[in-house]
Amino acid sequence: KQKTAYEIYQCDWSSDVCSSDLSSHALESEIGNALSAVVRIEQREARSDRWGGRLTQGGTDYGIMLEGPLGHQTGIQVSARNSFSQYYLKAFNVPVLPTYRDLQFRLHTRFKHNSDLLITGIGGWDSYALNSQGRSSDALLYNIGYIPQGTVQAQMAGVRYRYFTSRQQFIVQASVDNTINKAQKYKNNSGLFNDLNLNYSSNELKQYFKIQHVFTPHQYFKFITGINTTQSNLYLKVWQRQLNALFLPDTFYSESTVPVRQWSCFAKLYAVVLNNRLHSEFFVRSDYWNVSSIQNPFQILSPSVKLTFKSSHQINLQGSYEINHQMPPAISLLYNRALNSSAAVKPVQSQQTQLLLEYQKSTQFSSKLSVFYKVYNFYPMLALDSISYANALASYVSVSNQPFSQDSKGRAYGIQWFAQYRLKNGFYGQVNINYIRSLFSNLIKPGVLSPSVWDPGFFSTLSCGRIWGKGWQWGLRCRYSSGTPYSPFDLNASSRQAQWDLYQRGVYDFSLVNSKRLPGFYQDRKSTRLNSSHTDISRMP
């Protein structure tokens, strides 16, 4: 899910980010239309003493950043990046050559001591071209044969005003973002009008507004209430050549527009009791969408509860339960409108339970063990392929470019363990072990849950190192991940000449949807460093 510009920033992590937080359970009440997880990133403040800047060159891009004060209470930061990875990817004969450029700014001003104003924005201009002049190989010819070329543009801007008193905080927030996606595909990549096989264009313009009030009557109690609204205008225009059920040439054209309006109200309570040993959070959110078949907002309630019990100074036990709702993807709504589908639309629902055990010994060692179980209802089911949206592939343009119903159900569960040993006596280490499954139902295999395209299985990382002497450092990082699932090709349908002449690729056998897995991936990396000089050795079997 792509949130508004003010809530999620896409930035240079090494320099512009002050803090980031991934919430995958007990989501914040003011964030609506989110199903599984929300990332909140805060940009750092611009320097206030004088103007400064920085020129950077990384492995894939170069950039510039300027920051400084505009008076005693105002600071501004502007940065931009441009990629050059397309040049050396071309040297490695990679079939798709991506190019990206982005620009962001942040202006923060304080009014006296009890209010401030933040204005921020970001723009991204991405394109992907085919390496049609690369060295001839089976892999290159196959990939450039079916992958289109296109551009993706995203511009976002937001403003936030806050007013503080000793016990209260008022927040007014507004933002607008616009995403444009275009793609074309020509037969043999000729670029000739008569060889055009696909011309795709979509646009999503979104306006967001929120009012929030925070009341803290006591250090152990806090109340949060608010309302927000989102207005989105969705647009799709697509023309493409295709084959009908008899594998005869045909064309498809559609142009559709869907206005989506969402209103939400929310309330949240923080309470700390039992001598600061039990921390509790309760919230509920009610949503309304104009495109939903459920028009009563009290029938779309998203409650959540999270309890954290501190059994000692070293051990915390946390449990949470929540229900969340999210509308189906914009592209799905557009295709339903374009093809005059009569299927009723309702929000997708998820229910999640999670337990977390946390242990921390002083500042040197910490460990977390968590388990979760999640159930999905009313998940999109693709009408033409008879598979769940969770099992669909994007094909470099969009996911779910067909009408849908909401007959798919799913579940996800997993266990995660994390441990960290901070620097002591020159040693440090970190280990992360995860086992997660994600399964969904499909019309083509009734009663059977198949792995989703993001079903990760087992994955883990191990990092350790030693620091000694005058600047000497040695480190080791190992990573393993089980293979991702995929659907095999239908050999009979794929062998038809008409199929290859038009699509230049095979047809998936969705009766065996995601029944195969790629081999597991392993990598280890050793590094030795002396002050600013270092060597790295990586191995991937």
C-alpha cells in the first residue's frame, strides 16, 4: 500500500532519516486502509547553525544535499539523486535497464514555543528500458521479448501544523500525491505503430486530510481521537492485442474512471497500571467508502488491543489482537468498472493475534521471540485466472489487470527470533531466524490453500565481528533464504504458435499454482577493516 507523502517518505536512508518504525501488529489507530503493516519514517532536522551540503556517489547513483537555517526558527533541507546503474547493468547484459531520479525537500518552522509547521515533499521519476542492443543469449532474447518498456512517476507533498499545551496537542495534516504509470510493448521491440501490442496508462490522484487531538490528563493515561478523509481519483486507459479462448487474434480497449471517497474516525486509549507493570492500548476505527457495498460505517469496525506486562526489569510479555480493513487495489476497481462487473465490493478484512516475549540484560544483550497467526477474509479472486490476488504476478506493469470477486480466503502464521550482543570486550553479534507461511485459496483448486507469491518459508541472517587494536575490525555476515514459490508453465498452451507470436512467453498452469519452489539462496560475506581502508569478500554458491 502506498501511503500519502506526509506519512511515508522514500529517502536516502544514510543521511536524511532520523528514525523509522515498522508496525506489523496493533496498528496505529489514525492510519486507515492498511491491512498488514505500516512503515513510518521521520526525516531528520536540518542543521540550525549554518548552511552546509554534501555530494555523494554510491554504487548505483550520485546525489547532492543542501541544508541550513532560514532565520532562528526555520530550517530547510533539499536533496536530489540520479542513477547511473543502467550503464554497468548494460555491460553485464541485464535485459531491463532501470533509471531513477528523485527530489525531496523538508521545511520546518517553529512558532514561539507551542506550535510548529512542517512542509515536505518528494518526487520520483523512474523508467525502465530494454537492453535490445545487448549480447545475444537465450535469457536476454526471452526477457526482452515479452517485457514492456515504461515510466513511473510519483509526486507527493504534505503539510502538518501542531499546537501544544501542557496536556493537549492538536494536529492538522493534509497531503496530496499523484502516481502515473505508463507502459508500451511493440512486436520485436520495433517501436513502429503497426507493431504496437500494448499501450497502458494509469493514474491515481489522492488527497488526504486529518484532524487529531491528543489529551494527556496524567502521565499514565493518554486519549487520542480524530477524523480523516481521503479522496482518490483513479484512471485507467489500456489497449492491447490478445488471444481469445480459441487462440484467435483479438483486441481489448478500455478507459475507465473511479472516484473513491473514504472517511474514518478513530479513538485510542493508553493506560499504565499495576505500578507501571501493565501497559495497555485500546483503539477502534470506523471506516466508510463510497464504493463499498457496506454503507453502514459501524459494520466496518477495526478494533485492537495490545497488553504489555513487565514481569521483571529484564522480561516483557506482550499480546495483541486486531482487526483491520482495506479496500481492494485501485487497478482491480478500475477493471471491474471497465468490464461492467456486477460483483459487490467490500473491504478486505484481516484478523491477527500475536505474542511477543522480550528479554534484555543490561545494555549488552537483548532477545525477542514472537509468534503470530493471521486470517484474511474477502480477499480478491481474479475472475479470468481463477486464482487469488495473493498468487498473481505483476508482469512489469500491474497486478490484477482483470475483474475480480472477493471469494478468496487466506491465512498466515510464523515464528520469529532475534538476538543481539552489543559490543563488549571487542565482540559483537546478531542473529535473526524466521519461519513464516502465507497461504490462500483459489477457485481453480477449491478447498486447497496454496502458497502466496510472497510466502517466504525459512530465512535467517547471522552477523558477528571483532574489534581490537588501533582500528582493526573483522566481520562476518551469513544469509540464507528458502526459495520462493512459482507456478509452472502449461506446456500444451505454451507450445501454440499464436501464443508465442503475440506474448513471446509461456502460459502458467494455474491448476498447479505456486506448487514449485526455486532453490534456496545462501550468501556469506567477510570483511576486514583498518580505519578507513577495508576489503570485502562475498561468496554465493
